[in-house]
Amino acid sequence: MTAKNLRADAEGGQYLSFLVDNEEYAVDILRVQEVRGWTPVTRIPNSPGYLKGVLNLRGAIVPVVDMRERFGFPVRTYDPTTVVVVVKVLTQDRERVMGLVVDAVYETYHIAPSDIRPAPEVGTAISSDYIGGLAAIEERMVVILDIDRLMNSRELAVEPALVD
Amino acid sequence: MSIDLSEFIPVFLEESFEGLDTMESCLLELQPGDMETINTIFRAAHSIKGGSGTFGFDEVGRFTHELETLLDKMRNGQCEVTPDRVALLLSSVDCVRSLLVSASEGGEVDRSQVEEVERQLVAVVHGDEVSTLADSSASAPDEGVVDGGDGWRIRFTPDPGLLMSGNDPMLLFRELALLGPLEINLLTDALPALDNLDPTELYLAWELTLSAAVDETSIREIFEWVEDDCELILEPFTAGTTGAESGQTWDITLRPDADFLVTGNDPLLLFRELAELGALQVLLDSENLPALDQLDPVELRLNWHMTLHSACSEADIRAVFDWVDDQCELIITPVGGSPNPESAGTAGGAQPLISGEPISSAPAASEATGDQILPPSAPAGAPKSAVKSDTKPAAKAPAGRSGADSSSIRVETGKVDALIDRVGELVITQAMLAQVCEQLSDIDHPAVEQLLAGLGQLERNTRDLQEDVMRVRMLPISFVFNRFPRVVHDVSSKLGKKVELLLKGEQTELDKTVMEKIGDPLVHLVRNSLDHGLETPAERFSVGKPETGQVLLNAYHEGGYIVIDISDDGRGLNRDKILGKAVEKGLVSADANLAPHEIDELIFLPGFSTADQVSDLSGRGVGMDVVRRNIESLGGHVSVHSVPGEGSRFSVRLPLTLAIVDGQLVRLGQDTYIVPLVSIVETIKASDSMLTALGGSRCLLRFRGEYLPLVNLRELFELDGPPADIAEHLIVVVENAGQKLGLIVDELMGQQQAVIKSLEVNFKRIAGIAGATIMGDGGVALILDVAGLMGVALDPELASAARRRSKQEGLDQ
């Protein structure tokens, strides 16, 4: 970790970054519950490919999403560095715990809000809807994800109660 | 200073609703003169009133105040317990409940009903009760009703700690004096000797005479802040007559053993307790006191004669002496029928107390008088044991009751669920260790053997622990049964039927979640039995049955299920009428040849109701089918058994818990799924001759004379793997709400109990999946929801084709 990252900054927060198809993404570290190695999951019927299934996290049933497939990157077979980042996602009035399958965990950063630039309309592999901002760290571009929007999109969304 | 009380409101509400339940059940079993029960009811009402005031539910508080006043009168014996008044109290309980609900959750209260009940309460409290409850001609509450006659006698006995809480009796008296001329008498009976006196405690009591025609409420209001810290007795009087009409004078003689004080007893405490029962006068009899030089300071040589004017029973008095009854001689005798006005009224000094008998008589003399007035059960100079055996039963009963109350604690269900999760994890860890250890078992080392033995013990302990933890969620079904005395009471009086309700197996336990959902279906079944099953007294009499009909609720365990039977000894189901109605409504064809029990089953069909008249009790046409649907949604089953003229029995069979399901493990491709055993009719291996192709991959299964639609689960769930060759596959026949369906699976595995976990917590509901469970290896298996699956998988075309074919088959035969 660089000296710059370690310097305590009154503003801004810590972010955990991970690699998906050699691109670096980051999430607010306060949302990360734990990082664990990949273990086989139980498939959910009639679900999209990126939803790998559910796993048992100390008694809780947690859905696991493959970030490569979610973003449309080429599929890669899971290897020992493949990890599941378990995050807390805010959904309507409750908090869901979900797992993100990523290639590897990379780094933790301290990023001041002033260093975060808004997402451009075009030019990234994923929809700007799910990007909370971009941060340049030592010549590298880190995409900060808005996981609440990402994990409540499409099939992951909790339908309104009336829809049966 | 402001404290946020709102966080205590849910606790208050929960306790209040419990209090109301207690009041209700006590009222239903209330017998005149049953002081303990009235006290229980009173206490419940009192705490609701207190809480309502604190939390600002003023309407509830005001209403409960009237209720409490009436109860207080019943407690003091100023007001008799009659069936009419019990009914009034029951409707008051309902009012308080609806007021509380509306105060906490909003919503409308039937104001007119509340006002009507309140008016009746006030009327009863003030003595101008009307004979029937429905009579609306009684006077309004605020008509300036004065029930105090010409004034009030108030006996105010504060707790010793009253001053510590900052209260000052003088201020109270000053306020009282504002109401009218006040005469104050100080009672110093309880004042201890100077060297025992604790200056911070209050040993005094007062007897106040307020000569003003005010109502009781305005006096009680003055004492409102101290009413928990004192004993307050209000008695109205009219000039010329004194004393209450009810109550009785008791003559009590206490002759303690010489070593009475050695064991820590204190007569003064006893007297203070007695004084709480009513107006007490104590006279010391020092006849036995030896000369000073012979006196042993640790021995007690004194006797007392007391006169108690109170509405209490002998048992109440004996209860005060419960702790000392084997160390003293106790003689309790009622004096005459009419109370002595003086003893009830002012502390009137030293007039002769009872019928002129000398009080400070020599021991011999008092024994002689005892001979005349003692009841036969306790002869004079009686052996102590006789008195003792008399006392025990009365005093022990309440003690037992309070013991049961304190042996339970209130725990959030969330905490219990977390505990269950934790234990589940422990079971999985244990299973994992056992697997690892299996690989070690070839190694010949003494430590391995010890390890294996230890793991065996761990397995037993974890299994026991899991069972115990699951049992924490279990509650006795009496929680549900308790509401039925009220239901039967209300419904039978409305229907004019005489009904005796019998409850059996109230201690049978089942899961709280099931309990919460089974109440309404059971109420419906009981009402149905009362309405349709039981005959009117006249009808019963004419067929030679006792006029009082019986309804029996019986709960028992049967192989992992709880069965609740609701039986009556009424007329039984009228099969001709049922069949006629079913044909009329087109539910069965007129030429159908149905067995008796099949006819009985027709009452569970949607839209079926045989009531000639639609009453508000049952017969709204949403009857039995809703009951059946609700019970089946809990994974249960309801059936009926009826004998014409002898009665009918509804049996409700329910799983003990919704948290655990007995499941059949099936394999689909690589994955394991669980089919709840309750839904499974049969599992079969299909052969070509049983299958009827319908074009495409769709297929019908001929199964026991009917055609069932078949669903290939692997296809339905879009699981990969080679296309299934149906003929070689196993089929699980499942049923829900009368519809059967064949599910094609790859392999049948074992059966096991599964703890159901919701997918919704971290994900969302998935059609056809009831939830997930964690397997012994730590993996997750999905549990099928057969009802939901039918909605998703059942092709209407396929289902109707199956029905058509089944019908054809039926006709061919």
C-alpha cells in the first residue's frame, strides 16, 4: 500500500478493489462483510446464468452472482484465486447479503470524495447506471460500483409484492 | 425532564393483551365468592389502567377505571357476582381490547358500543343497575349520580415506604377537605416500640369521614398517585345508619406458643395484614404474663383477641396466619349475621365488642366461650393439627398459581431463531468432523480411539441440543384452547343452546408459528359444531339426549403431527341434505353413487353451505373450503367423521412446526431437491404401458384408474443433462387441493427432516420453491413448494386432458 493511501484523510472512505477480466472495480469497504474462497453453490431453477446459485453462509442462504457474466465478460473457469466477496446490499427497506464472484481481490484504497469523478456516459464496459464514480489511482482507473443499484437490477430485483 | 416512553409501549400493549386474556378466562370460570379469581381480574385491570395513564391512552384509562371500580366493589363484596354482570364485564374486556387496538394501530372503534358498555358499568357501580343489559333506559353516567349517600368513610393505610416516594398524606387530606367537611382519625395500631421505630417509615393509618355527597371517583382521583402504595377502603354511609350491608364480623383469638418470636415471627405483621382485610380491632390479653422475675424475655406470653369486620371469608383470615399456624392456637369464629355498626365504623374506642362477651377473660373463660361458638370442625382448645389441615388447602392454591407464573420468561423469537441457526451450524460442523474422523479410523493409535469416542458423544449432545432448541419454540396448545370457553359462551347464548365445552390434551405442544395460524380455522370448526352440529335443548330432549350438548376439543400427538379433534354429540351430518345441496349447486352429478364418507367430504367443496338461514356465525358460504384451504396451506389436513344422530368429529392434522419439514430427497441432474412428504401420494417407477403420449414431450400417466399430468422437473427447471427417457424414470405423485401431478425425477434418495430457511431473506421468492435447507455436508438443497409448482408447471390443457380421460375411463368401467 502506498503512503498516499495510508494517509488518514478526514473525508472519504476506504474501498476494496477487485479484478474482473483485468479491470479493477471497487466497493465501499463498509459494505463488505467478508471475502471467502469459491465453493460450489446450489443452482436456482430458471435463473439467469450470472446468478450462480445460493450458498450456505453460516446458516444464512446467500445468492451468489458472477461479476464476469453479469457484465458480459468471457467466462473463466474458477481457480484457487477466485473469490466471493460477500456484500451487504440495501433493498427497499431491508438489507440483503449477497456474494460477488470475482477473479481476485486486489487492494484497499482510501479515496477522498474530491478524487472521485462522475461516471462518463460511454466508454466503460458496464452500464453507467451501476457506476458510482471513477477514481484515478497511480495511473490506473478504478471503477467504483454502486452495488445497491447493480444488485437490485434485472432478475435480482425483488418484485413488488402484488406480482405473483 | 422528559423520558421517551414510546419504546415501552409495545411491552405495555403485549402485557395488556395478555392481561385481557387472563381477565377473560378468569371471568368465565368466576364463581360468586371466589376472591382469588376476582383479585386476579382486578389486578389485570389495574395494571392496564395504570399503564394507559402513563402512556397517554386516556380513553382506555378512563374506561378501565370504571371497570376497575366495579371489580373493586365485587372484591369488597359490595356488589354481587351475577351472570349478567359477568357478561357485562366480558363485553367490557372486548371494549378495552378494541380501544387498545385502535389506540396503538389506529382504526375505528365502535364508539356506540363502548359508550353503551361504559354506561352500563357506571350504572352497576352506582347501584341502579338495570335488569337486562340491552335495556337502554338506564341513567347516563354524568347525571350527577351520587352513590355516596351522605358521605364516605375512608380507611387509608399507606405502605411504610409512602413518604420515601415523596408523597404526603397531609396534602391528600387537604384536598379531600375541599370536597366537604372532613373528620380525621389517626390509627396508631401499627406503631412499633420507640426503639424499633424507623423514622423514615410510615406506621400510621387514618380513618377519614367525609360528610359530603360526592361520587367515589372523585375521592379515588385524589388518591390516584398513591393507590399502589396504600390500602384504600371506601365505604359510603348515610346518616343514621352506619356500616356496610355486606361483610361480617369475625372474632379471632390468637394464642401463640411461647417460642413464637424465636422463629422470627412478628404478631404485629400479622395484624397489619389482617387490617388489610377490613376494619380490625386488637385487644391484648396479658393474663398469662408471669411475674417480672420469672419472665424470660425471649418467650412470648401474650394472647390477643381481635375483631375483624370484613367481607372476607374464613379462609382469607387463615391465609394470613398460614406461616404461623403450627406455632399458635388460632380460633376464628363468625359473630352473628349482622355486623356490629361500631366495629365497622369509626375506631370507636373501647365499647364492648361482641355481644357483651368479656374480652379480657381468663384463659379458662375464653375456652369456655369457645365451646359455644366454635364451628364443629375446630373444637375449643383444639389440637393444632385440626386447625392446620383446615388452613392448608385454602392457602396453598394461590401460592401454586403464582409459582407457575414466574417460571417462564419472555424471549424475542428472533433470538430463538438465531439460536436454532447456530445449533444448525454446530450440527454441520459435527458432521464434517465425523467424516474426517472416518478417514482416521484405520490408524492404530490410542488417541484416535479417544477421538472417535469423543466425537460420538459430541454427536449425541448436538442432536439433543438441536431437539431442545426446537422445543423452545413449542408452546402448549392451551394458548389456542383458552379462547374457546369465551367463543362457546357467546355463541351458545346467542343460539339459545346449552353447551358444555370439554378440553383435553391442553398441554400438547406445537410450534408457535403453527399456533398463530390455526386459531381461526379452529374457531370456525367449533362455531360450526355449535351452529349446525348441536340441536336446541328442546330437540335434544325429544330424542332422549341430555339437554346440554357437549363439544370436545382434544389434542394429541401422532407420529410427528398434532391432531386436534373437534367432536360434538349433536345430530351428525345430514347426508341427504348435503347431497341434495351439492347436486343443486352442480358440485356433483345427480346420478353419482357416493359412499357415506364421500358425501361427508362434500362439505369441504368451495361454495358449499347448507345453512337454511345465513347467520353471522357460520353459513356464509365461505365455510369449510376456506378452513380446509387454510389448514392445507400449513401442510395439514382436515377430515370429518359423522354418525347420524350421534354427532360428528372433525380431525385437524397439522405438522408440529413450520420450521421443519419431513422431506423426500430427489436428484435432478447434479442437484438435490426436497419434496415435502405430506404432499407425496406415492412414488412409482413408470413403464411404457402407464404412459399416454399427447404429442410433443407432453405425457399423461395412468395411475390407479385416473390420468395424471406429468411434469419433467429437469426440463421445467432448465437444468442441463440428457433428455429424460420417461419410461425409465421415477415418478413422484404429489397432490395439492385435490389435484394430483406426476413429477419426473432422476433418482430417489433418502428421507430426512429439513429445517426450512427462507430464500426471501437475502434474495426473493421463487415460484415453485418453498425455501432452502442446509444439508449435512454444509451444502444447500431447495425445497419444492407443491402448490406453487402446480401453478407454474401445470399446463391447463394438460390438466383438462387428464380429467377428460379419467372421466372417460370411469364411464367405460
